[in-house]
Amino acid sequence: DQVLHIVPETLQQVQHLQHLCSTFLLDLWKPPLPEDIWAGEDLDIRVPAPLLQAVKDSLDQHMIPYKVLIHDVQELVDQSMPREMSSHRQTPEGYVYTQYHPMDKIYEWMTLIQENNRELVTQHYLGNTFENRPMYYLKISQPSDKTKKIIWMDCGIHAREWISPAFCQWFVKEILQNYESDAKIRRFLQNLDLYILPVLNVDGYIYSWETARLWRKNRSPHMNGTCYGTDLNRNFNSSWGSVGVSYNCSSEIFCGSGPESEPETKAVVQLIESKKSDILCYLTIHSYGQYILTPYGSTTEPPSNNEELMHVAQEAAAALMGKYGTSYEVGSTSLILYSNSGSSRDWAHMIGIPFSYTFELRDKGTYGFVLPADQIQPTCEETM
Amino acid sequence: IPAVGVKYYLHFTTEDYISGQNAGSCVATVLYLKNSRPAVNIKCLHTKDQNQIQDEDNRFHQQLRQQTKPIIANDIPDSHGNIDRALIPVWGLAVAGSSYVMFEKSTENLGYFMAQVKAVKQRIRKDNAAEFEFAVLLHETPTQKIDLCHIHVIWTLGHPLRVKYICASENHRLEDGSGMESGSASGILHEREGNF
């Protein structure tokens, strides 16, 4: 849109301009009404972009000189108003991390995080969900000429565990907000890249917001559309289908029609496989239970680096407890929880990623999956 | 214990469901037998003053009996974990009622948590008891199933809760097994009483 400045010289010109304004319903800035247009007086009109050429042609035809006062009205508007999201450096201003957000807001958030932190953050496409929604992860990386080791963290593999995506968002915010002030974070990022997938099971997450709060699986149909959903955390190729699963779609722990049968699983597998030699640590965030679980779920046989795995996890649990006194149990899934096969954590370790953990966040069953939003902050702070 | 079953010895602490405060500790033995319900022996040491508990119960009970309009509510907690302050004690009552159900349903390999109260409806009575109907979602582990149970509770002060319930999962089994017509009115209604 442009604003044209005209000073009509003759009555004829005034009449033509009045005609133009009423025909095109132009936005008169000065004077406000067409009947107040006078020869020798200033006339400022805003002309919408699609009509510009026609109006200018008409002015030329009638030999009415004009000047372009404003070349782009929108640009001026943008400059003069502090745009809600773009002014704050690190994180979108006004984004409330102590609330649960629906998927469309999380997509928006990812875009803004990248926009506001271009030097550190890039958003990457991982793949599509069953219902054809994009899966994105954020890569937080300090520019450098050396290849860095990677820490991968995914959240929201189970739809109803809302505290999990909330934690991923909180984590990203914390890292970016404190990057400048916290030397530890800077040192961290000197040698490590962080890959964060805020919502893995996008379709399921949306379903839990719109239809069934306690939905767990993804939304792929089976049995001619009479039954929906595979448990993505039983769908990985780690002793797939052997224990702690169901082969029946109606079960919440249905492992799918085969290992990696689900597009969500495939998308994650592809990326991690391609970078596995650089991935130091695989973290997958769930709720509830307050556990830090080590491999394996499919067998009680301890992993090769069990001592180190346990030691690190125990240190983490101790640090966590130091914050608010929350106690987390540490141990192998098959020993302290229950047997399950096809989990992403087991798979990550089996393909060679040395440190692989499942975090089960708050609580221990009081609120369970419907953890109140006022517990987001303490849960995230202690987990950090 | 060969040819008999498996016996577990437990020592655990308890906390107030609503406030999270330490409520004491218990020692228990649970004997899982082959063809009958487990045998439980339990002894607890309460930290909270029993008189205080009784006072709170009395007050709540009186409140319920003085209702002119029956309490009716849905989704406690809601999707975001919120509970109306006024409904917190009703939530507590639902937990108490559900615990009977969960006790009956659990086995050596199946455990439960109360995930959410989908609906609660009070029935005003003329006598000195409080009566409620709950629709409750139970989270079953390790199957991860969510079972919907209708729980009917009658609370007379100074007496244990009288609980009757029927869960959707059982209805299903009934249909599958005995070939009955679908129509859930004919399910097994369980009654449970006694010192819990």
C-alpha cells in the first residue's frame, strides 16, 4: 500500500479526484471527506496495493501530478510498533513456560526460537507423522570449526505425558536465556551440540488435547480403521515384540505391525542412525513415576557399561533431589519397573550410543498424567 | 513358598494424598496365593493426630449432609491438573473409594493409580449418611490401560465406606466369555466393605 500526496490545481482535477475516491473507495488521510477536497489544498490518499497501478494511470491520464509520500505503509507500521515476539532477544516475549501449550503454539514457538537465536539455533525437519504433520527438532550449536559430540533429547513420545514437552521447551529456554551469563553453559556448548525434539508423537499429542486427554499411542489405524494407535515406545528395533507388549491394536502397549512400522519411529531412527558415531547421550523424557531408567527393558542382562551408566544416573538423581527434595529412583528398567521391548532407550544403546536414559518425571501417581501446571516450574528446575 | 504362593515383606512410609505431608509408616506382609485373593497383614504408625483426623472427617461429613443441592462435577483434576479448591475433599473421597476398587483389582503383576475423576454426583439422603456416585479412570500398569469404573460410595460417620463398583473392563470380559448380548446393565456389581 502507498500514500500519495496531491495538490489539485483546478476544479476539474478536484472533481476527478473526488470521483476517483468514491469509485475506488480510497482511504482519505487528508482531508477525511471527499467534499473537503479543494484546489490548492493538500490531499493525501492511501491506495491499496492492488489498485495502485490503476489509480496512477488515471492520475497520469488527467495530468494530475502526485508524489509518493509513503512507499510501504506496512513497513512503517511494523517499525513503529514493537512486534510482540521479535523484540526480545532470546525467547519469544510473553511465552508462558509454566503452562501447557497445544501443538500449534509449540510449532510457532519453535519458529520464533530459531528466529530470535539465529547464531545458536536451527530448526530441522525430521519427517512426517502418520497424519502428515511435520516433526521438527531444534539444534543448539555454537558455531565452531570442529565437529562436536551430540546430546539428543526427545519429549512427548507418549501423548498424555504433557509435562514432557513442557520440559523440552523449558530446557531450550533455560539454555538460551542463560547462554550469555552462564560460563558452564558456554563451556558445554563449546564441545557439545544439543538436539531437542519437543514433541515426537505430534498426532497423539494433538489428540490428547482435542479428544482424549489420556491417549498414549500414535494415531495410525489398524484393522480397517476400527482400532487406532501403536505404542511408539514399543516400536523400535530392540528385541521388538518379545516382552512387555501386545500384538493387539486395542492394547495401549501394542508394538505395531513390525519394528519401525510407524513413520514417527522411522523418522527418529533415520536421523539418529546417520549421526550415531557422534551421539554421546540419548535422553527420552516421559512421565510419571520419578525414575531415571537405564537399559535394558527387554532383558535383565546388564549393558556393557552398566557401572558408568548407573554412576552418572545416581549423580543426576542426587543433584535433582538437592533442588526440592524430590526423590528419583535409579536403575535398569527391567529390574525396577517392568519388562518391555522395543523401547527407544534400549535401541539407542544397542546401536552403540553409550549413555541412554529414560526419565520419568513427576509425580508418583497423585496427579499422574494430569500434573498441575503449577508443578511445571519446580519439575523442570530440578530436572535441569 | 513352594506349593503355596509368594510372600512379600514390606516396610514403607505414607503421605497425605492431598497435602503430601508425611503421614507415618507401615509394616506389612502380603501373601499371594494360587487361587484366592492375597492375604494381607498390616500395622501402621500414624504421625497425624487421630482426633484431628476425626474432626476433619466430621466437618466434611456435616458439610456434605447439609448440601441442599447435590454436588455435581466433572474432570477432577482437569486436563491441566487443576482442581477447584472446594472440590478437593470430594476428590479425596473419590480416592478413598477408588482405593477399594484398586485393592480388589490388583494382583502380583498388575498395579493401579487413580488417574482422574471423570464425573461425580452426590445423592442427597434423609438419613445420616453421605452418598456419591463416581466415574473414575484407573491407570493400570504395566499394561498402561485406562479403565473406567463406576463407583458407588456410602459414607456413614464412624463406619468404613460401603463401596459398590463396576468397571468397563469387566463388562467386556463378560460379553466375550459368556456370549451375552451387549448391554452393560448386566455386569457384576461388586460390593466391598470392611475395615480397610
